[in-house]
Amino acid sequence: MSDADLIRSARFRQERESDWRRLSDLVDKAEGQGLHRMSFQEARDLADLYRQATTSLSIAREISLDRGLLEYLEALTSRAYLSVYAPQQRLGGIIRKFLTRGGPQAMRSSWRVTFLGFLCMAAGAIAGYFFYFDNPEWFFVFMPTELAGGRGPDASTDYLRSVIYGEEDGSGLGAFATYLFSHNTRIAIFVFGLGAFLCAPTVLLLFYNGLILGVFYALHIDRGLGWDLFGWLSIHGVTELSAICIAGAGGLKLGLAVLFPGQLTRRAALRAAGHDAVKLALIAAMMLVVAALLEGFGRQLVQDRTTRIAIGWGIGALWLLWFCMGGRKRS
């Protein structure tokens, strides 16, 4: 760069640098505290100085000033643009929007894949049920040892009943509840994350989880404890198993976008499907947290079978009400 260019660049900077510094200070405040914390005068100065800085950047590019000045102005105007034009919403507003509109709307738009997720698990449960009554040894094939918690075809009916009603050592029951929540959380993560691989892993995992449920229920039906287990599972399982199916629906949505992108490219279809899929994953995570509370406290404190069923399916009805009615426009 010639001496004349250096002098011109220095003069250009000297004439406008105070405004740039003022803009930088206002951007720092907007980024740190948000526009809602700024006075009217500060907000107006931010907008005015941003427009002046963009004009300065255009002039600087036109007359080819030094690279350092161009980079400084580009960074400053980029930050100012985000402060002025980017959506200004706090975390509470984002959560409120998700709970009141985004979440339930994503569920309604994804009802077909959600139904498919429930169907895959139900098919596995029916298959597991008949496998057990064909040969009880299938129980050991499908049921993980840690998840069985000592329950199986060789366990006594009294022991099975004692687990359902918490008559055994409380610490052991708490450890089992922790393992069960950890297992179902892993399943939910897998069925969502593996969905993009052409849906097959998600379908298989949902079906396998259904097999576990089917042989487990068949064991208790065989011992005359079907309704007792139904109440034991209802208080947390309605929410927990639904969360797994909803996470699976998110994975299926991604996989179907890869398989059937329509008129979009696969990348664009995957990006479009990802908006609702992520919301389904968040809903599943929220439901798993609620299920953990029900499993850790409600199931241990409530021993009456009818009350367990009422709590579990009552909460399930509230989830369904939210999914169906949340985010609808009022007439």
C-alpha cells in the first residue's frame, strides 16, 4: 500500500472511529443484557450507527482501504446486524413458545410416524406374549438379566407379587427403578438417533422393546398377576413407553426424509424434517423426566392397583389433551 493510501486510510478511520467505538459499546450491551434493557435513545443510536457503519464499510471496500480496517468493519457490522435484526427472545419465551405452540403442533403434524412407532412396539409386545406361551424359555432370550431383576419363569409367584407391591427391600427396588429409567432413556436416544439410517434400526429397536414388554407381561399373566402388573406399569409406563415411541417417531421422520425426499434434495428434506424431529425428541425427553418422577416416587408410595391405573392413565390423558389442543388458533 502506498503512502497516499495509508494517509487516506488513517484519515478515513480518524473521522469515523468515535462512532464505531460507540457502536461497539452499544453492541456489547445488547449482546450482554438484551435490547429490552436498553433505553430508547440507546436503541435508536444502535440502529443509526449500524447504518452508518455499513455505509463506511461500502466506502472502504470501494476505495480499497487496508485489510485490517475492512475486517474490523465487517466484524462490527455483522455483530450489529444480529443485535438489530435477529429475533430477541429470552429463554423463558422460547420455552413458553415450545410448550404452547411448537411442541403440540409438531406432534399433530407427525401423527402418522408417531402411530407407526406405537404400532412397532405393539407388534413386538404381541409377538413376545405368544413367544412366551409357546415356550417360557423365550423369556431369557429377550429379557436382559439386569432388567429382569430376578424375575423369570423360575421365580415364585409370591416373589413376583412382592416386587409389584414393594414388599421387598426398598433399596433394591430403587436400584431397579434407576436401571429401568436408564435403559429406557438409552432406548429413546437410540431409536431417535438411528432413525436417519433408513428407519430400519428404529423399527427393530421399537419392536425389540415391545418383545421385552410382551414376555414380561406374559410371565405375570401366567401367574395370575396380569392386572397387578398392569397397575404397576401404568403409573409410569404410560408416559415412559409413550416417550420411547415418540422418540422413535422423530427418528422415523428423519429416516423417511432420506428415503423419500420428494422434490427436495435429501439434505434439504432431512433439514426440513429435522425441525419437527427435534421437537419430538424434546417432548420425549420431557416425558422421560416426568416418568422418572412417577417411577421414583409415585410407584413406591402408591400401592393400590386402581389408584396406580388412575394416575398413570390420567396423566396419559393430559399428555394427549396437550398434543391435540395445544397451539390451536382460537376461533
